[in-house]
Amino acid sequence: MKLHAYLTSNQVLWHYSFRVICGLIFIFLITPILVVMPLSFNAQNFFTFTPEMLRFDPAGYSLKHYKDFFSNDEWQRSFWNSLIIAPIATIISVSLGTLAAIGLSQSHVPAKRAIMAILISPMIVPLIISATGMFFFYSTMGNFMENTLGLDKNFVGYVKVVLAHAVLGIPFVIITVTATLVGFDTSLTRAAANMGANPITTFFRVQMPLIFPGVVSGGLFAFITSFDEVVVVMFIGSASQKTLPWQMFIGLREQISPTILAVATILVCISVALLMTLEMLRRRSERLRGITPG
């Protein structure tokens, strides 16, 4: 980037200093990830670089940890549990969060600030406190579903975990959709109503295409929250609902399994793919609003 000729020496110094500081912060944040990824290919069951790896000897590298992840029943059970719980929790979060954001965007809603504070409280309150409260609430609900309704205990366990993760994901959906609705032209919905469209048709044909990037962004955040969450599921779940982060926690605390490195690398790749999706949605949203993507 070419600097302007009218900048003073102090401004030029700050220009380059700011970029150096940003670079150092980026290195500080990315270094742990860059260390974990090559370690996942370690041929030995160590959490450190072996002499063979440092010499770039092919004998020091192996896919054994990835093979263990895809062939081990415990890892695969926890992985599929995460793939079952996270999408369902995301759907619930997106549905309820989008409706809440649209409702709060209306000018006639009283006490909007108080309602918003309550709805986003799960992401503000320390997670251990939320998990403790959820434990007592969902244990009572689970007893009712099992004893009164006669539902299967394993099914009830999945219901409790899904609902708990949905509660954690709703605030992210509300925030992203609310941010998208800030610049929404309400005259479009009034025009649709004048043309005879009912509220449901107006929502899906007028509002949804414009706020869709915010909805999907919130859904991705809700999915990541559910997929990575470990504290709440340990409080309200059982061994049958053991998720991938829970299994990773066990691998660190009890088994010291190097397979965690392979799982961490896979999760990093998934996170990068989700971040790229978010960036594409951001650019699409800017184009819809007539803003040139920066």
C-alpha cells in the first residue's frame, strides 16, 4: 500500500508499527495451531517433535493417529454424536434466534433492551454457572419425560443435550441477525403487504433473502458452539451422549492419547472452512447492500 505524501514522520512510523504489532499478535495466536498440525503426523506416541521429525526423515512421520481416529469405536461414537447433536441444536437456534431478532427489530416492542439482555445472557454468564443451572433444570425435565411420558432414557439424554446447546447458540443467531436487520428497509415489507402478501410469504420472499447471510452466519456460530462445547454436556449428558470434545478431554486427562492431535487438526480444517464460508457470506451481504467488498 502506497503511503500518502502528506503524512508526517510520526504517522509513517505509526503506520509500520501498527502492522508490526498486528503481525506479532497474529503469530502469537497462530503458533499453537501450527505446532499441533505437524505433531499429528508423528510416527511415535509422543506430544513432542522427535529427532526424525526435526531431520524431516520420512520414517518420523505417519498417519497412524488419523487411522486410530477413524477406526477406534470410542472416537467414532463421539464424533457421530457431535454430528447428530450439533446440526439439530443449530436448526433450533436458527429458528428461535431469527424469530426473536425479527421481533426485537420492531419499533413497538416494549423493553427491548431488557429482553435482549436476557436472550444473550447465556453467552455472558460464565459457562460453569449456566451448566449448573441447566443440570438442575434438565434433570427435572428428564425425570418428567422418563417417568410421566415413558420416553426412553437414552432419547431423553439426547433431547436434553440438544436443547442445552440450542440455548447456547441462540444468542449468536440473535446478534448476527439483528446486525443484518439494522440496515433493512422496512418499506419493502409494507410494499409486499400492500400487494396482498401474507406475513409468511413476506418473510420468505422479501425478508429472508436479504437477511440470509446473517442467518447463516449465526447458524455457523451456533454450530461451532455446539460442536466444541464440553462443559454443559458433561453436566447434563451421559456416556451415551459423549461428544467429540468430551472424548478429547478424556484423552488428555486419562488416556494421554496422541490421537487428540489428529482430531485437533481435523477440527482446525473444519473451522477454516467455516471461516471462509463466513467471509463469502459477508461479501455477499455487502453486495446486496450495494457496498463494495473491502
